[in-house]
Amino acid sequence: MAYASTNIARVVDQINSSLFLPAIQRPYVWETSQITALFDSLLKGYPISSFLFWELDSSRRGDWEIYKFIDNFRQGGMHNELAETDGRDVTLVLDGQQRLTSLLIGLRGT
């Protein structure tokens, strides 16, 4: 297993393009205060831990239900949509969904 560092802009650019969620992930559950605390930590230069990604072999893509990240925040009742990957390379997020969804909502979403 390889470790690679990156930056937030690069990861956010990959969300719903090559980064998706497996069906085994729980729904997005963070409250507004948790999103605020994440951005506060970033602005103070604190680490926000690592993410765990799974590069899905293209021959096995059909074996898994793959979901998009939520990018339009609504309090309660949110559910991720199934993703259409259209033959693209797919990397699934096994750890970091709450943080990545919060970053997506805060930087590019609604």
C-alpha cells in the first residue's frame, strides 16, 4: 500500500470525477458545527488526518454499487445518488467521507 501526500484542492477536484463512495459507507451525518470546526482547523494549520482510498480494478467495477458525494447540503433526509462512472478510473473512499463531503459542500457546493 502506497502513501502519497496531496492538497485539498487536488482532492476536491477529484470528487465525483474519479473519487466516489462505496455502498458500504454510512450516510453523511455531520452537523453544521462539525463543518465549521473542520474549516477552523484548516485555517489554523492543524492536520485533518489521512484518507483511505481504494483504487477499484476496472474489471470489478460492476461488482460494486458506487455513489456520488453529496454536494448540495440539506438538513436531514440526504441520500447519495448512484454514480455513473462511464468507464472512468474509480477510486473509492473508505475513510474520510465526512471530511471530504464537508470540504466539497464548503468550497464548491451549496
